[in-house]
Amino acid sequence: MSGKQVVIAVLAVIMCFLGASAAAQDEVNQLTGIIGRTIISDQGIPGASYFNPFVRSGKGLTFEVNYSHRFFGTSIYAVSGEVPAVFNFDEDLNSGANVVPIDYRQIFVTPSVRVNLFPATAVSPWVSIGGGFGRFSENKTLIYGGKNPGGSSTTGVMQAGFGLDVTPFQNRFRRFGFRGEVRDFWSGTPDLPLAATGKSRQHNFFVGGGVIWRFGKS
């Protein structure tokens, strides 16, 4: 295939991609429900001499509710304000000694700006960035029994993420779609006075997928 034919073929694919939607998405609001897992890296405990001197985190089942409003856009891009609210109600902890609680809960709310590419097509990649606050609520019991001396805490949170919105139903059901995403909530750490890691911040990676409902005409 010649270079000219390759260019024509690529342009044809792009035109088909941009024209995949029967009509542009007129709805300016989105309500999204996501389910997934939160992944937190293990943290070493400096100076610990016992076996397994780490704070080890599980992969907590996590839910996200996200409301967004599109402020402006074209067939190439759209800019929206969004409020992802993420709930991880059972983040299990483990360590080689009785120094961490059984688990804790975390909630992140981070108003953000999201930019979608090709928003009126069947497949729309996006990126998001923003910031807000988080809340850690610890179990009152340590993993091997006894009272946990740590407590609940509030933290500032930065959020950055990317994902893919897919709208397979381009006619009657185009108000509904699907979303897959990865978000990093960079937050403070839970209060663990018996397991001081020396870290003041941690990455909370949320990986999930769910359903989009679009509503409200522009």
C-alpha cells in the first residue's frame, strides 16, 4: 500500500470514528456508579526487629458515585466539572506484630476537572485532575486483639485519573454508557502510632468500572 493510500485509509477511519454517534450527546449532566478495588502499596516500619516489619494493605472493595456537568466542548473535546466520591469501607491491614488495627474505612471527595476526547462518539478517552479531602476511620481493635490507640483523621487529597467512556447504544439508549477508570488519590496516611512508617502521604489507586447515565439538555 502506498503512502497516499495509507493516509486516505487513516482519514477514513477517523471520519468513521467521529461519525459513530447518530447525533451529538446533548445531555450535559452525568451520574456514574463505579465498583472496583483500592490498591495501596506496603509500607516498611523503620527500626522494627520482628518478622514481617511492614504495614500491609488489602485490596478493599470500593464504590464511587460521580456527578459531572459539561461546561463546554466540541466534537473533538469536552470539558466537565466532576465530583468523584469514593467509599472504601473495609481496607484490611496486616503486620508481623500487634501494631495495626484490623481495618479502616476511607472516604475521598475530590472536585475535579475532566477532559474527554471525541465526546460524541462511541468511545471517548478522558483525563481528570482535582483535589479535595479524605477521611480515615479506624477499627478500635488491633489485629491480634487489644485497643487500637490510633483514631480517625481527615486529610487533604489530590486526585489524578484517566479512563474510557463507551456508549454502544447510539440511538434509543444513548443516555446510557459504561466507564472504566484508574484514579490515584494521593492522601495523608491513617493514624498508626504503633507502626510509624515515616511516611506522611500515600497513593490510593482505585481501579474500577461501572455505568453512566446522562441527563439534562444543553
